[in-house]
Amino acid sequence: AQSVSQHNHHVILSEAASLELGCNYSYGGTVNLFWYVQYPGQHLQLLLKYFSGDPLVKGIKGFEAEFIKSKFSFNLRKPSVQWSDTAEYFCAVQPNFNKFYFGSGTKLNVKP
Amino acid sequence: DADVTQTPRNRITKTGKRIMLECSQTKGHDRMYWYRQDPGLGLRLIYYSFDVKDINKGEISDGYSVSRQAQAKFSLSLESAIPNQTALYFCATSEFGAGGTYNEQFFGPGTRLTVL
């Protein structure tokens, strides 16, 4: 079945540690890719998006993601996390400009 | 003012009751979506609408119905609520851009529904 996989369900890091969250998808054709963040008690907000062009995408708050087409991956990275990055992160895929598919999310807990 | 609003924000109801959750948007987007969020399951699509005359089932539409009253309004109904419909419900909007640059979704604040 086609899907979006986030293999890390819960990540715990200390401040200043580097972060990489994995996202793999199984849809073919043209895909638009997104990372959303959900801070505790809030709605989802867009971190970054990829539509075309440079596969390394920079988003808000120092986040970036790399699209690797051959690996069907769109991993999220941040060189140095802060306590305020504690949140749940969702990868989303939009195949062929149609509806969106979300991963199950990764909860990030950053210890001060 | 928020671009995507949802009412109510919290609702507690009893099994068998009919419930309507409402979503309004001022972004002028054609596309609207209803999702439910459950811990560990991410967001699952209930229904979506690409314009006023277009309604489509998502992956978990059983037990739900929707109405697209206008471009700006998309309501979700639970005809006879059951406890496993207890969840956080989000409405989202997006627009279609041929170049792909306008396809991101914008989410409402969510409705926390508890069915006893």
C-alpha cells in the first residue's frame, strides 16, 4: 500500500544536539513534500516545503530538509536544537497535486 | 483574525448524539479537508472537497458526512456519535497552483471532541 513512513516515533535530545528525522514515501509520479510542526496544544504549522528545483530546502527556525528522489526520502534536519523545538513533527506528501498523505508523526522532546 | 476557524473548539457529547463541526476560511481557497488526529496515528483524512460541487471520501469516512455550503464553509457531521470517534479534528484548506507553489495546507485550531 502507498504510504508515508516516519520511523522515529519519539526522539529525545539535549539542547544543541543535531536532529535528523526520517520520512520515506511510496508514491510515484510528481510529489510535493512538506514538513509540519505541531507545538503542544496548537494546530499544525508549515516548517518547509519542496515542489521542485534545489533538493535541499530551507525552512523556518533553522530547519532544512533534503529530497532524495532515488530513496523516496525527505528527511528533516536541524544542526542544533533548542528546548523550544519540543513538538510533534509530521511529514506530508501530495502526489500529483491531489490530496495529502501524512506520516504518523515524530514527537521530539528537547531537554534543557 | 485567524484565516481558518473551527467551531466549537471543545465538545463533550454522549453516544448516539448527532454532532456538527464547522469550518470557515477567509483565505479564498477552493480546497478544504477534514482530518482526525489520534495519538500515534498522525492525521487521517475523513473527507475532502476541491470545490463547492466536489465532495470526496477520505480513508476513514465511515460514520461521518460533510456539507460544503459555500467556498468558505465546510461542515463535518457525526450522525450518531460513538466513543471511538473521540479525537482531535482539524479542518484545512489549500489552493491549487499550476506551478505547485501554492499547494500547502493551512490548518484550523482544531476541535477536541469527546464522546462518552
